[in-house]
Amino acid sequence: MAKRDKFIVIAMVVLLLILCVKSLWIDNYTPKNGLEEAFYLKVENIIEEQYSGWVYEYHLVTPKIVKISEMSEGDKKYKDLEGEIKTTEGVYKAKVRKYILWILPFSEERILEGIEK
């Protein structure tokens, strides 16, 4: 194996380790106050209801809450399924990211407070 090939393999292994650390430890979110804790639990319940199936049961795909933040005025407006613009009275929004085998992120979605799916 040439030096360049060894360098590429080592770089790939290092980047994979960094991705593992990021996905398993850094992306975990912990609520900062009681209101965020209540919203966090609400979002967990939505995730449990929404993501059911053998892919999720066997943990091939794992949804994880990675961020909760306060909504700005622009974030409170959204389009419903019919395309109408509506507003929510909620305070927080959550970012949920799906991972393949807990490590490889492949999809993100946002959940707004006050909207039940």
C-alpha cells in the first residue's frame, strides 16, 4: 500500500471516530429549565407515536432530540397540509434527527410546540 493510500485510510478512520463521538455524545440534548423539560417529554411522546415499525424497534433507525430553542415570530408561522399559512402560540421548537445505527445522521425535522401531529 502506498503512503497516500495509508493516509486516506487513517483519515477515514479518524473521521469515522469523530462522527461516532459527535453522534453518540455531543448531539444529546439536556433541557435547561422546567418548561424545556416539559416540552422535551412532549416531543418524546410524539416521537414514540410517530416512529413505530420494525426499523425503529430493532434500532436500525433511531430518532433523537438534538436541540430545543425558543421560536421567533417568523418561526411561529407555518404551512399546514392544505398549504394555508397558520400561526402557533407555542414558545419552543425542537429539532429531531434520525440516525442509522445511532451514528450516521440522515434526516431532520422540526416539531413546534402546540402542534399535534
